[in-house]
Amino acid sequence: MYAVRQSALKAGDTAVIFGLGPIGLLIVEALRAAGAAKIYAVELSPERQAKAEELGAIVVRPEEGETVVEAIHRLPGGGADVSYEVTGVPVVLGQALAAVHKAGECMVVSIWEREASINPNEFAIQEKSLKGIIAYRHIFPKVLELMEQGYFPADKLVTKKIKLENIVEEGFVELTQDKSQIKILVEPE
């Protein structure tokens, strides 16, 4: 929710999320709550594509020979108002920046293990902006209020409950290997 609140998104805008892991899927919900008119999703995993669609996002499926950026610009509006990069994959940062229309905004939500290059003309000629955020601040009361209104549905987002002693194998390992897992709750003894 923090990434959406810190972005320039306004009710009625179009957004695209690159990367539909746990954080990307939560951004889908935050965008719904913020009034995004269209929420597009870019994800390779069929399991995560299905979950994104279940939450109301429209999965971008490029036509034969078409790039994902070309597919997004083919959609009504000719690009998104705001994109959210949630993968930490260098090539995807360039795609997320190129996917917004002139004067659009790209939000960098992921943490990076290495440098990524981007085309400076996206800023100079296209007047786009790039903004990064880290984690969240003081938003839990707002998230709880939205949950009471039906946003961030636990029944769709919590995919497993485990005991504390199983946190490594059934928690961390499972989240990295099973793309159908979103949020795993750890219950104390």
C-alpha cells in the first residue's frame, strides 16, 4: 500500500505491475483500493498470473513477435499512468519505465542485487519520472481499515499456515520454490 500512496496514481488512472509475487499481488489490492481504473499485470508464472486475475488484474499477454512494452502501449491509453517494478531484474526496470506514457511515473519497489541501466531519454524527452520506495511506514491502521471494507482479503492472500518450528522448510523454502504461495502465516506453538 505504501508504494501506491507514494506514487502519483490518482483515481481513474491506469497502472501496470511488473512482478506478481507476494508484494506485487498486494500492490494489485492497493491499486484497487486507490481507485485505479485498469490494473495490468506482467508476470511469467502461470500460477501468479491466475492469482493476479483472481484479484482483478488484467494479465498482459503479448501477441506473437510483440514485446511486453509494445503490448502495453497497444492497450487503450497508449501506456500506463504509473508502473510498479517489483522484480529486481535489470531488464524489467527498463520495461517498466518504457511502459508508462509521456510524463508517466515508474515506481521502483524491489531491492536490487546488482546495477541496472536505463535510457536517460525516457526522462529528458518523455518527461517520465522514476521514484523508489523502501518497505512501508505508518500504514497498518489504514490497511486494517481497508481490510474491514473487503480489500486485502486474507482468504485469497494467505495461502498456508505453519507452525514456528517448520518456518524454514514450509515457510522460506516453500515461498522460493512454489509460485502459488503468497503469504504464509506462522503460528506460535
